[in-house]
Amino acid sequence: LLPILAGQNFSVEVIGEGALLNTPFTHLLELLTRSGADVTSAPADCLPFKVAPAAIQKVSGELPGSPSSRLVSSAVLLCLYAEQKSEFKGRIAIDAQTKRLFAAFGVLVSGSEQLTVMPSALVGADVDLPSDLQQVIWSTLLAVLLPGSSLQIDDVSTVGRGQLLFDLLPRMGVHVGWLSEP
């Protein structure tokens, strides 16, 4: 979520509770600041974060820290706000399913451990996803980025982390409607 917020033209504060308050986000914050994002954090790179509008530059070089698929996906999302091609080394390959998901929305990611992302306007898409909360979160975030998007999600539990996501979306201005009781 932080790479998406870093590319917006409004300021926001991201807060958390419980264990999140003591979780360092050092590598993600380094990625964001290297790309020109205006993000400040509490001591030890923990929440809360303050994000202000900034001109996002291309992601380049080697991603900070140890290999993480979340950091690679965050870098791809951050690339959407750069006005030029980004090339970076993630030290782990991005999986084909994640590449297909990004491609469905018009985000072209090429390469394996050395990734290239071309910035482009997002496009709407009909995407069938497995009942995998991680994939649902990414598709929901991509749909939120594209004004006028409509996303239908079937057979995914709204318990736990899923409920947190669906509670957060209306606060971000997203209309969430339920076809049946969650």
C-alpha cells in the first residue's frame, strides 16, 4: 500500500496497532526514499508513516535488503509513478502468476531477477483469480489505482487480514458492495 500512497498527490499518515507498531519497514522505506518518495517514519523505521506528495523517480539498481517477493512487488507498483523505464535487480525472480496479474492491468514486467518495468496507463481488465487472499489484495490495489474500476471477488474469506483490507477501502474513498453477506 505504501508505494501506491507515495505516488498520490495528497498527504497521508499511515498508522497501525499491535505488532505492526514494532515492525521495522527499513527495506521498503529505503526503496521509497531512493525513488524520491517523501516518507518519514517513527524511530527504527516503524509505523506511523507520513507520506507527502513527491515526484517519483525510476527504480534502479539492486533492491535493498534480503530477497522478498513483497519488496519486488512493491518496487513494481512504485514504477507505475515514474515517467521512465525502471530496471532493477530483485535477487529473486518474480513469479509468472504475479507477472500475468500486472500484465492484465497493462503493467509490463519483463526479465527474471533483473526486472524491467515500463510505465504506462493502467487499463481495466476482467481477471479470474484463485481464492488466494494475497492475489486478491494485489488485484484490489491495482483496481483502486484505476479510476472507474469495478472488481468482483468471489469465494474469499473476509475474516482476519481480508476484513482489515475491506474495512480500509471505504476510508480511501472506494465503494465496496457485497453481492451477499460476507
